[in-house]
Amino acid sequence: MTKKSYAENISSAEIMQAGLGNNSERAAKRGLDKEFMEKLNINLKKTVTLNFEQERLKAELMLKTAALDAQLKVLKAQVSEARKIVKIEFQKEQWKEFGIEAKV
């Protein structure tokens, strides 16, 4: 059994809400009264709001991740350049001081 997505759960709840609203008299006979419907409406609104906020945060995270990847690329290039210069300028015995492991 596959887990429903947030959007699918919200959609199911909206359909249930509409169905209960269209058949409120019969539903009320079984305990799905006005108070239940009010709670359902409140919970549905809260869920939709939280889902929207999560989607916004996911989009923001994607942008931050892209910025981080770009910045890391710049940093790696700079470290690579420094590594090359250290290997040229310093003896292997000193490489460890720069975080470079000497290959034998």
C-alpha cells in the first residue's frame, strides 16, 4: 500500500468536506454535526496553510542549495590552486601542515 502525498490527503479531505456539506442532515444523524464540520473546516485550513508553507520552504531550500553548490565550486577551485602551489613551493614533509597527504 502506497502512502498518499500531502496534496492527495488534502484533496480527499476537501472532497469529504464537500460531500458532508451536501448531505449534512443525514451525516448529522450519525454524529457528523455542525460542530464536527466546523472542526473539519478548521483542520483543513490549518493543513492547507502548513502544506503551502512547507512547499515555500522547499523552494527556498532549493535556491539556497544551488547558491551553496556554486559557492563551494568557487572554494574548491581556490583550494585546488593553493594545493598546486604548495606542492611546488614546499617539501613533501611540510605538505601535512596544509592538509595534503604525501603519496609515496
